[in-house]
Amino acid sequence: MNIFSLIKTHVSIFDIVQEYTSLKKAGSYWKGQCPFHHERTASFTVSPHKEIFYCFGCHKGGDVIAFIAHAENCTPMQAAKHLADRYAIQLPEETKQAFMAYKLERDTYTLAHEITALWCTQELKRSPDAQKYLKQRGITAESIEKFCLGYFPGGQQSIKGLLKAGKDKNLLAQDFIQAHILRSSDRQTLYSPYEQRIIFPIHDALGRPCGLGGRIFIEDDNRAKYYNSQDHPYFSKGSLLYGFHHAKKHIQDTSKVYLVEGYLDCIALSQAGFYQTVATLGTACTAEQIKNIARYAHTLYTVYDGDAAGQKAALKLTQLCWDVDLEPYVIPLPPTEDPCSLVAQGGDLTALIEKAVTIFEYFIQKTAEPGTHELSLHERMARIKSITDLIGMIRDPIKQEFLLQKAAAACTISLDVLKKGLARNQGSEPSDVNPIFVQNSSINKQIEISELEKKIFSAIISKKYLLAPEEYAFLKLAFSPYLFLIIDRLQDFVRDQRPFSLVDLCPDDQRDAIIALLMEDEVQGQGPALAELFLQFYKKQWKTIVNGVKIKIARAQKLNQHDQQKVILAQFQSLKQKLFVKDEI
């Protein structure tokens, strides 16, 4: 039994989730406010007997390991260790050794960044030029201390100084190399990509040092303006936010957050009293970052640069925010300003915040602003289509109607025309199927799964049902192959009486979709008995089953497998009697 299975046999997902949010009984499952994003209506569900959770708002789901990994912002291995410690679970000796090795590696990585940040802070005090630059940007001594800003000098002497600081804490040069702070040239000479840069230490949500951002400031320096830590098992630019550990409590208290693009912008706004400010790490804002914000806030203000690139970046956030029930606003800055320069020059950001508009209104303004009537018909139609595409992201039909009315008025176009455009863009789906997106080899496939298949699948998985030979044979012929693969895996576990959890059965690329399907069926309540569901399915898929049986018989005949042929015919005759079907073989 692997470490994750061992933990899950000792820990109740219901007991764990109860420590993070209140749950109320709702039929066979439990329901409550999602601990991972802000929501008005409870959409978080837990199924103790299936040992899974799922949120219909932010779409997070999984087992107890996945829950702790999300809740504590840690890796699955760290989540397992957390639960083992919390419940005093006795682990096998080899597992203890693996945990110790993992902890040592993580602690060494964190310590290397902590030592580097403190050493750079001391080096900043010895660099008048670096201090002058920060002062010119309006950064105060208090902010330098709060954000632990530093300077990484160039040359071999500085490398030796860092190594000496590390040696005092039992760190070796290799530890700094593995943390991506130092590098080794072909001649084994050590150097750092952070040399002669202002250093911005990056922390995770718990305040642990995990990365560095470095900015050039010397006038003739032609290198890239910023250099950020490379992705690492303990550092991911796409999920972390600069300043979040300082801003988290203020975001929780006010339920709003200010999102900027740069480290200095974040520091400047915090310095000006906007303590809920965070920044992305040199990349476009990601879905993971937005989900992390939505756990604490309901309203997001983007304070991007006033140029065209800043406007485009703000618009890209729309769907990400709406997907997690986060209300996005744009604080429009003058075209030549960024948040840091505006604050440094005494600009009134509060007045601009009062003029903030929703991203949708901002988008409408940009699409219908003066001059667009002189565009070609093709260009104007493309802009109007972009509006209906944006509205199409919204699930609430009332909100859709309201925004369509605003768009029609702003663009001086018929409301009916916009509605038709929206309907045409969205298309339609058959009402009896449920699309699930999965990754198969190197291509994406959309599988259509009927409601009947969903109910059968959910019942088999929930009851840990061992199929009879004829049930197995006929389901294999006509059932969704993606769901049958999981059913097939279940049969092995149940037959061998091996412990398992639902998540163990699902391929990684289908896990979220399968968990969502199972929780959806749980919420809808118990349907007919499994035997009745089987009969309904056989009747609906009768032609497919008949064709499949014919192929199996022909194959058995070709291979002279007479006993197998008799088994197939006997199973088929039994099924016909159950369904009162005339002979078709």
C-alpha cells in the first residue's frame, strides 16, 4: 500500500473538511461554503462514503489529500505528512525515511533563499547607488525593511560573501546551485544571474522564502529588466503572488484586492495605504493565481499600466474572474503612468478608485469609444462579436440580459441582433448528454456521456459493485470506454479485496471531470436500483450489443474457441429473456 492509500484508510474526509468550513446534511452528502473561494451561495459538497469533495463554483475536487494540498497550499506529499502528523499515523520505516529526505530538501531550499535575502539586505546598506535608485522610485526605508529588499553585488567577492553566510548555516555551494541562486560556468566558476540587481524576495502564502526577483537599475545595463527564479518543485510563478503573505489578512478583512503587474507597483501601493495589493511574478495572471485570490476576496481591482498592453492584460482577466465568482474592476490610469510613478508623484489613487468600472463596462467603452464608427464593417462586426463572446462566458441568464442591454445601447445596435449573435456563438447541446473533456494521448477529445451512463457509473463506483460476467461483457460492448476503463480498474481492486479510494481509479487527466460527474449525481439523489438501470441501458443500446455479440461469436469461430462461443451465446440468451426480445442472432 502506498503512502497516500495508507493515509486515506486512517482519515475521514468529513472530519478534515469540518475543520475548514461548516457542513450541513443534504441527502446523502454534505454541503457548505467553499473554503477555496469567496461565494454567496454554498456550492461546496462532500461525499463521505465516496471519500471525495467537489465545489461546483471553483471546480476544485478530489480526495482528502487533494483537499489538504489546496487548503494548505502544499504538495500532495506535504499534505500526506501533515495528516500523518495530525493523526499520529504510524508510517512504514521506508516511508519515514522518504519523508525525512523530502523535508531536508525542502528546508534546505527555503534556507538558501532566506540566507540570500538577508545577505542581500545587508549588501543594500553598503550600496549608495542601489539605495539612491529605490529612493528615486519613492520607496521608503520602512518599505525596504517590510519587504526585505536587497542588492546582489557583482564579482567573485560577492559570491564568496554569500557562500560564507551560507556556511555559517551549514549550507554548501551546491545547495545554492540546486536552489537556482548560483550557477557554475564551464570553468567551475560560480556566478549568479541576480548580480547587480535590486532583489525582491518572494514568499509563499505562509510567508516562507521561496524565490527571488531581481531588477536592473544601472543606466547602461542592457540585460532583461527583470530576472525571476526559475520554476522549481518548491516555486511556481504561475501560482504565487508577490506580497500575498503581507496582504492576505487585509484582503480577508475587506474582501477586495488590488492586482498590479510589478514588484515596485505592489510596494508603492502598499506604502500608500492600499495594503491589499499583490503582484504577478513577471507573467500574465493565471487561473491558479485568480483562484487563490478568490479564496479571500470577492472584488478584484486591476491597477495595470495605462498603455495599450495594460488594457489588454486587464481584459484577459475577465473569464478567469467570472469562473470563480470574482467581480473584476478596472482602475483606469493615465496612459503614461504606472501605479508606482503615479503614487511617487503624489497622484490621488483614491479618486481613480472611485471612478473604477467593471471590466465589462471598460470593455464596452473601448469597443464603442469615439472613432469606431469609422472602422470597416468587418472590423466593427469583429468588435461586436467580441462583446457577445464576453457575455457568453456568464452563466446567469438575468445578468446576460442586463449586459446585452448595456452593450446594445453603447454600440447603437439592436438588442435582438446581439441576442441572436450570442445564441449563434453559444450553439446548443443535446439535453441528455454531459460533455466531459479528457486528454487522450496528444489530442483533446470531447466525450458525450448520457445521463443513464452517469447513473450506472456512479452506482457501480459508490457501491464498489463487482460486476457479474454477463454484466461485464455487455457493458464493455456499449458503455463509454473512458468510464468503463475506471469500472474495469475497480473490478480488480474489489476482486482482490485491496483498499483503494476513488481518486486512485481515475487517470490524472480525467480526475476532475470524473469527480464532478460523481458529485453531480450524488446531489441529484438516488435513482432506480442498479439492476433496473442495467435493463434500461441494454434496451437503449440493444443494436450495439447485438452487433458486438455477432463480432465476438465470429471471432470465437475463427479461432475454434467452441467453449467461448457457447458462453457468449448463453449470456446473450439470458439477456434476451430478461428483455423479452426476439431472436436476432
